[in-house]
Amino acid sequence: MSRHVTSTRRAVMAGLGAIVATGSVTTAAAAAESEWTVEAVETDGTLHDVVSAAAGRFAVGGGGVLTTPGAHGWKTLRDGGPTGNGNDLYGASVTDDGERVWFVGASGAIGEYIPATDTLVDHSAPLDNTNNYNDVAVTGEAGEADVYVAGDSGKIYYSFENGEEATWDYVTPGSGSGLPAIDFHGPRSGHAIDTNGRVFATDDGVTWNAIGIEDANATFYGLDSDAEDDVAVSGGNGTVLTYDGANWTPDALGDADLVDVETDGQSGYVVGSGGVVQELTPDDRFVLDTPTGENLNAVDVGGDAVVVGSSGTVLRR
């Protein structure tokens, strides 16, 4: 997923790697460690992503829903997506100043939401392309953002002028396999993953080079890019792999499909199928007890952790 956080994941994963090597996975007192609250949500559709902006948190999902916390639970701001056609929304990102929320989804949907004025700008179908878009990364300030969109076609559509209609171009970083996630750690530096077990890196927003992963043997779903030498990928069969700039290190985190990975400072989370949430710390790993069996799709660690998933599930810790 595309989120901008500053992390020290190498410390987190170094501790995790030691735990995995010794076979010591902490599950005792998991319930005491979790303390998750199920939050009321107006929608019962699947929520696919959640991000933090200056105006608060925002989640996107099925039917083009855009939702945010209100006085009595999460209220629906929009339910038709940027075009009003009800296309599902799969990924979201926020400008560096926190003033704009961008999101993408099915049939070429791209939207830019301005919380200050409750305004939604439609940027859909760049270059008349209506493929499904899975994720978006934005860098820069509101109104002047660089926008990167990844989707099922294997192409990354990008605009260095805030998604204005005539400013889009595209690049195919790999063989054309679908791109489930994209994330940037600098103005034009970031990573993307495809469904063929490949990870790509860029430092100019245009040129992409493969940096692995050989013999991954997993379908990739989640991505957290925090530096050129600080990357994590999550995937099927409990897979989490971390990159230090030279080597990829695998970690065994159970057998659930892990759809998103996020770290912030000295801690982090991995979330996935069947209500799975795992907490990463520098010295230990906790399999947290959650009050749901729903599939979980995204976690945001901007402050207290929030996780979203199927059937309108929102958990807060």
C-alpha cells in the first residue's frame, strides 16, 4: 500500500529475524496486547485502504465509498467514487502536507478529495485508459503533486502536474504483470511490486529497475517503501520479505495471506486474511487477538493503529 511514514524497519525486522530463527513466536497474552475496538461504520461494503490526512483518517472501498470518522462512527462522504458510477476503490494516498486525499479503483477511477472544502475532483481514465487501478502514491504539496498509479495492466501511469488531463504518461516496469501496490519514500523515489514476484525501484519516477525477488514463491500484496535500502513486502502464505539495499531477507509469519505491512518508528503491523493482525517490535512479535474473522486489507499507523477490511470492518487500537 502507498503510505508515507518514516521508519526504522531494519531494527524491527532484525529483532523479528532473531525470533524466527529461534522459533520463538509470542502468542501468550495476545488478547491483553491487542485491545482492539470495533468501530461503527455506515457502510457494510469491503474497505480496501485507509490513510491519515491533516483532517483525519479516510478509508475507501466497495461501490466507490469514501468514509471518515464522525461523532457517531465512520460516516460516508461519497458512495459513488470520483465518476459517480460506483466503481470500487482499492488504494489511497495523501499529499505531503496532508491537505489532499487521492484514491484509485476499478475502470480507471482516479479521484482527488479536498477535505477543507468537501470537494471531489475527477481525474479518471488518464490517456483514455480504463483498466483497474490497484494503488496510488502521491508526493509533494496539495495542488502540485506528483501522482503515480499502478494497476492490472502492468503499467504505471504518472503525472508531475497534479493529474492534469494533458500531463499523464505511462511506463511498464516489468513484463506486464499486474501491479498490486506502489509506494514512494521521496519526491520521485519509490518502489512497486507485481504479481510475478518482482520488486521495482525508481529514483526519478520514470525509470524502473527490478531489484528482486528471486525464488520468492509467493504472490505479493503489500508494500512499504521507506528508503532505498528499507523496503518490506508482504504476500501469500505468511510471507514477509525485507530489503536492506543489497539482500532480501524472508521472515515466516504464519500461514495467512498477508495483505498489508506498515511500520512507524520502532513498531509495525502486518494484516491479512481471517482477521489476522501481527505486531512487530524490535525485540518480539505478537500475534494479536482481534474481535473479527473478516479479511483485513490495510493498516494505518499514523497515531493509534487503524485496520480496515471486509464487511465494513474498522478496528482501532
